[in-house]
Amino acid sequence: MDFVITEIETKPRLFLNIYRLSLVIQENLFLKKAFLDFVCTYFNQDPFFKPIQPAHLAFFADALRWQISEWLAHDLSEPGVKIRARLGAFALLQPC
């Protein structure tokens, strides 16, 4: 998750421009697949997480996608530290 935040923080103009100009990304179709792929790859690297069911991975991917989309929609106005805190596994389980 740190990788995603770091990449966005180091290239904010690039990610904001892509987000603003692409209807596909704004509709979350691209982000949905991209984040599901990212989460599945991330969790499958560690044997401890391998037993996690695909539906649970999809849940975490959707939560991650929602947080990143909101961050982009608000012009990356919050610091990455706050976003990292929101992306913790337990934080994602909290109701909005």
C-alpha cells in the first residue's frame, strides 16, 4: 500500500491529470481492475495471506480504490501519512 501512496505523492501532477482527463478512471472501471490485481498480487506474495478468500480480497481492493479515488477527487489535498493510516487493514473495516 505504501508503494501506491509513494508513487502518487512523487508524481501528483501526472496522477491528477490522468484522473481528471480519463472518463474510464473517473468511472472507476480501470481502478477497480487495477486495484483488484494489485491487492491479489500483494496478498499472494506472503504465505500467511494465501488463505484469504477472493471475495475478501475484492472487498479490500474496493476499499483501497475508494480511498485513492477520493484522494484524487480532492486534488491530493491530504498528506500521504493520513491516507496511509486510512489504508490500514483494520481502518478499511471501519464503517464510513
